[in-house]
Amino acid sequence: MDEYVKNGQEIFDTYCSPAMENSPIMLPRAPNQTYIDLYPNPDPNQPGPSFDDDRRRQKNYEAEVVVYRTVEKMKGNFIVLHSFKYTHHQYRLCDRSHVRRGCQKCDRKYAANKHGECDFLIIGQGYFVIIEVKDMTNIVATDPSEVSKGYQALKGTFDKSLEQRERMVKLIQSIDQGMTVLHFTAYPNFSKQFRDEFQLTEKDLSSIIFAEDLDRTCIIESETEYEKASSVLPSPDPPSSIFSRLMGCLRCIKSETEIEIDIESLQSAESLNYIPAPDFADVDNFSAWWEDKVNSVVLNESQREEEFGDRFKKVRNMLLSIWCTDKDICDKERCSLGRCIAEIDEKLRSGKFTFRSNNPGVIEAPSVIRDYIGVHNLTEQQYSAFNSKEKLLWINGPAGAGKSVLLCGKIIEVIQSDEENRVVLFKSEPTNATQLQLYQDAFDKANVRYTVIHFRYLEKQYTPSELVAVIAFNQVLIIEMRGTLHDKTYVPRLINEMGGLKYLSVFIDDFQDFIYHILPVLSYTLERCTLIIDSIIKISRSIIVWVACDLVQYSFMIHNLQQNYPVTDIATLLVSKLTSNQLITLSKNLRNTCDLSNILSVLRDSFITETEDSNRSNLILPKQIAGHYLHGPKTVIHVLKVLNGTLTGEIVDKLFQNNISITLNGILVCGFVNKLINIFKKGGLNLDNLVHVSESSSRCLYSSQWPAAVIVLEELRYKTAHLLSKLAQLYLKISRARVYCCVILVLDKGQNEQNSLLLRMLKDFAQIVEH
């Protein structure tokens, strides 16, 4: 036990300093990924023998996420351990009175087996709180004959949770009998109005945390969804249907796959494309519940810790150490933010967002993508696009939809199919050498020969004809775009020349950056843009041409320079000139955690406007939805009235107290660079892995990504052009972070109404801290 207590003290000293005053320490730093999976839609009638069981596990996991995010918003100085498990060996270390002789579990073969667990263990100052989480949405009784079974299942979930809770109480009090331990069961999807259906004593009912206690509210998705909900609610008259009515109402409890309609605050909510999270930003209900059920029971927190002194610390340290220990090895770094980011990042980069071998919404990636890019799974949209037989394919989608993965895989496939084949790839130039190189890394693994030419030197080094000759000597010629050309006819002439090479394929990633460099805003004309698109269409009649783009990012980038920006013109051209088979839209975000994806969707929805042509609208602003259930650390948005260098430094300095630098191999820094660099040096971060980008170089971020980002965005003013430009930068920069973001936002203090609207839209998915 002494070794455990020692390790626990080291964990507490290293990792249990709050990043923000009076806020809980969440361990791990993101919800523990107990069960993640990707499903195509809410329809439970999907193929596969174990689908219903998998769906149940997924809903159980998401119910835990609800509790995690609620507790995370609380004010208070306590430590929250998610997914606490302990072995029989650890139990007998705690319980000195345990008799080993005759105990089969003490046998060497079984001692390492799990003895008990709880979903949440909260360590307060002198007390402990245990919370078990149960999901009820999978229990549905539509036939009167099944009602009794429904009651039994309902009570069965509580009885099982009570058994787990009492076992955890025994563990804690076996270390020290004098410890105060409170224990509860949370039902995030169960309304308090049906509490009597549990058929429990008042004492047991008082230990249940209902949906309302977690600030979960009943909602209606839309008129259609309301009609659906109404159709499944039976008449309240027959007593035998009460359980069916109860379960029908459960479907109206807000979940992370439903959309809340709030026309007044969000405006035109029917256009929302993100997955709204539970509305517990203010946690008023849960704070009130905590005050009633916890604070009113325990003594004054500071007095309790002083009263128990070393006894409480011993129990605390023992529990911290058990949580970090697996197979007698105490992994203290499990508590670090950097470790959490790195582990989630690995899942995201490899496409490991499903547990199932026959998931109906996920298809195993072709070997060329799996082996050389390291992505294991594709969505149905991606798989269909990759196997398209169209020579011209225009792949449109938001940040993180997997456009570059498809282009990279197709290039390798083309090269490997015939040694005579050649490829020209137009792509954005990286900001520095440490940036993730998707294409180059994959080409190296596949033994594909390539040469890189920088766009800004192109016309000085080669004529279009000379460049075509260079193509013949390289399997892949990468033209990295940065800077502009003086000769506006150079690229159209080059494209026409390339059309004469029958063995050539052309790939453009990203088109919005491609068009930006070829036709800078001030020299843009519809005729010039039409000429380029016509050239691409013309050569696609004889060779393969694949284009990836997100036109909305182009509109963001240039809106502050030209009021009548040409995005609508480009979209109109594409819709009129390409067939429906040639236009592919990807909507699922796979690069970022679902939390970041939801933030990006909110920002993106800010720009959606109604157009008469639905096809054109979908091309300009394709839907963006979270493509998986991988949750990450909560993004924190610090709101400042004026840019304050000292305060900014303190915010980032506290971030490093949470050890973001450990095992983290890349971080993006945007804005206020010099001040932040000094903080990073103090934090011990290897600056070779640091990429910093100034406010004026947002376009250099295309096709780049990092595990985390620290963003300082100055003066978000609400003059239309300037606002769109700044929100565009925010969207682009947040989308570069796969797992975690710390945003320092300076809002125009004269625009309180607009500021409130923006923050209200973001509060469900990010932690808003106003200074």
C-alpha cells in the first residue's frame, strides 16, 4: 500500500492543479473512450447479429459523456475520475481485514481480475462521491404484455447500479472507515416525472440523478419529428400502456444526435448541420442538485479536510494510484493532457472510429489507403467516391471530410497500376518542414518517386511546354502553391498542354487555394475563372482529373477584400457544366474530434444563406456533421474585451501546467506568437515541433493539421465583411487542430448582442470563460 500512496501523492502534485480557478480536475482529460462507434443513421433495424447490442453499448457510453460534460462545467475544487476500476488484489491491499485463506479470488490466477468499478469517482475536500450512469433508451415496451418486463428491467438497472455503488463504498471505507462517501445513479435520458415507475423507496429514489438534474430538456427536432414522436405515444387512458408512454417520452429527451430548435436565438435553425450537445452550459440545475444532495450533507469542505488531514490524503492518494495502475504498473502520464491528446490523435489519424467488423456505416479502406496512408476505415460516401469511374471527379466537402485521403490513395493506385503512368498534383505549400506531409509520407511508403516544384518560381523556371517535359521523368510532380504568377494565362496553357499526355492524371487539392493563387482577388474576372474550369473539363475527356475543394473557405478568405466575391459564380459554373455523377459532396467530418467538429459546424452555419438553387447551395456550403463518436478534451474559448499580453500569457502558462507538451508531437500557434513562444520555452516544449502562423497567412493552413492549436484572434468586429473574414480565420484555424484547441478571442465590446449570440451558439460545445 505504501507504494500506491506514494505514487498517488506524485500524481496529485503533478497533475491536479486546476487550469482555471475553482474548476474540477477531469481525469482523463477527455471522456474515457469506453465504447466508440459510427452508425449511418438512427435506424436500429440495421443488418448484423450484434447491432442491437452494439447500439446499447454506444448509448451507454454517450450517457456517460453527458455526465462527464455536466460535471466538467461545475464550479468547485475536486478531482473527477472517469471509469474507475480495481482488481481483487488492489481491494485486498485496501482491506487489511480481508481473509485470504479460502478466498478463491485471492488465487494468483484470479487476483488480477476486475473486482469492482464505477463510472465516476469524485474526490472532494474531505469526502467522496460515486456516480453510476445508466441509459434507458434501449428499453422499449410497446405491447401491454411486455409492460411488466419493462418495469423489471427499469428496477433491474437500479439494483445493479446500487450493488456497484455499495461495492465502491466498501473499497473506500476499507482504507479508512471514517471517510464520508455519497453514492448516486444517474439516468441522463430519464425524466423525473416518471420517478414512481421505479417502484423504489423514497430513500433509493433520492439517490437518482434524473435528466432534469443534469439540465437535460425535452425537445422537438422538427414538425416532422414531432409528428413521429406523437405517433409513438399511446393514449394515456389505458393503464397498461404507461410504460410505453414513459419510454415514448424518453425519445423526446435531448441527446447528442438530435437538433434543438431555438429560432429566436439561433435564427433559421432549420439549416443547422451540427449535432447539438445537451444544453448544460450554466449547469444551474446540477449545481442546485449538488448543493442539496452533496454540500448539505457534508460539513464545510475546508473544515473536513483539516479535520481528517493525513487520513483523507492517504485515501485520496490510494484511489488516484489505483486509477492509474494496470497490471501493477502505475502509469502516471495517463493524467496528462498531452498524453490524452496523443492517444485520441492516433485514433483519428488512423480512422479507428468503429469496433465492429460489419458496421453498416463504415467500410474497410482499400489496401492502398490502409497500407500507405494508415487510414483503416472509410465512410460510405468516401468509399463510393474512391471507386468512381468518372474521369472528372469534383469532391466538395468541409474541413476534415477526408478529401485529401481519397486523392492521395487514388494517386498511388494510378501509379501502381502502370509504371508508365504519371501524375501532377497541385497542393498547398506547408508552413514549415515539421508539418504533417500526408502525400510525401504516403509516397515514400509506397516507393513512389516524386519531385516538388514551388508554384511561385514556376514561370521563371519553365514554360508550360518545358514543364510538361519534366513530368515525363517523374512518377509524381508535386506543385506546391504559394505566391502568384504574373502571367494569368500560364496555368490555362499548362493545363491544355497536359491534356495531350495520355498517360497523365491531374489532381488538385485544394481548388480554393489553386484558384486563389492563379486568380488573386483583385485580378479575378468571371471570364478568367470560366477559362480555367473549361480547361479542366476539356482535358478530363482524355485523362483523369480529380479536384478537392471547399469553396466556402475561399469565400471566407477573400470576403474582406471584395464585396461581390466570386464563389457564387464558381458554383454556378460547376453546377451548369458538370453532371451529378461528377459532383461528389462529403459531409462527415473525420479529422477532428466530434466536439471540435460541432464547433466548426456552428461557425460554418453562421454563413449559410438561402438560395433558389439547392444544388448550388449544397456545393457552396455542404453540410458538415460529426462523423464519429471520438470525444476530446473540451475546447476552451477565453473571451477578452481587449488584448492583454499578461493575461494571455497566464492563460497559456496554466495550460502547460496540465502538461500539454508531454508526448505531443505538434502544436499550431496563431497570433501573439512571440509572447507564446517564450511561454512554450518555459514549459519545456520542443520548439522543433512548434508551428506558428501569423494572422495574415491563414491561407497557408490548407491541407495542414496538428494535434492541438493555441489561437489568439484579435478584434472580432461585427461589420459584415470584417466579421466574415475573422470568423473565417477562426473556422480555418480551429479545423487544423484534430483534438484540442485553446482559443483566446477578443470581441468588440460595442457589439454585446451579436457577441452573446455567437457565444450562445458555441457554449454547448466549448467552455466559455469571460475575463
